[in-house]
Amino acid sequence: MGVVSVAGRWVNKVVAPVVLRCGKWPEAGRTSMAVVSYAGRKSGREFTLVVAIRRTESGATIAVELPDQKRWWRNFLQPGPLTIDIGGDRRTGRAHAVRDDSGKVKLHVELD
């Protein structure tokens, strides 16, 4: 198991409860930590992870750090449902992953 996987699992176990209890939705243009949940496109299994989101006018953007070392974002190459939870405030939406010419990946989330 790689360093990124180990670190990610640690963050999910330790940080997720704090975000769920104490987090606040950011104002437009601001960034915050959030817990996102989604169903795997092949397995249908539910996954939950901690990410940094940036609030936009119509929803949120999630920048995927080290995208070549992670696979979760590939579930959103086609738009798909996603749940964002911050401080007990749960919102649903549809996310779509976009990779730019420099290789950076962002998920654009349109909230319901």
C-alpha cells in the first residue's frame, strides 16, 4: 500500500468526524473541508472520503490533488450523484470530473 493510500485512510478516520461535527459551509469563493459520499460506478459500493471544496455560485468545486495516484475521481468522468456533508448539513448534487491540459483534475458539483 502506497504512502498516499495510507495517509488518505488516516485522514478519513481522524478528520471526517471533526468535519461532520464542527465544519461549516463556506461562502462563495471560500474553501472548506467536507465529507463526500458516492457509489462506485462498477461495484455500486458506497465510499466516503474527506476533501477540500471551494464554494461556487451554483455549487462547489473539488480539486483532486495527485490525480494520477488516485482513482476515486474517475467515477465522475460521466456526471454522477454525490453527497457533500459539512457540520451535519448534507447536500446532494451531480459531479463531473474534468482534466485540463496541464493534467490537473477538478470535480464540478452542481448542488440540488
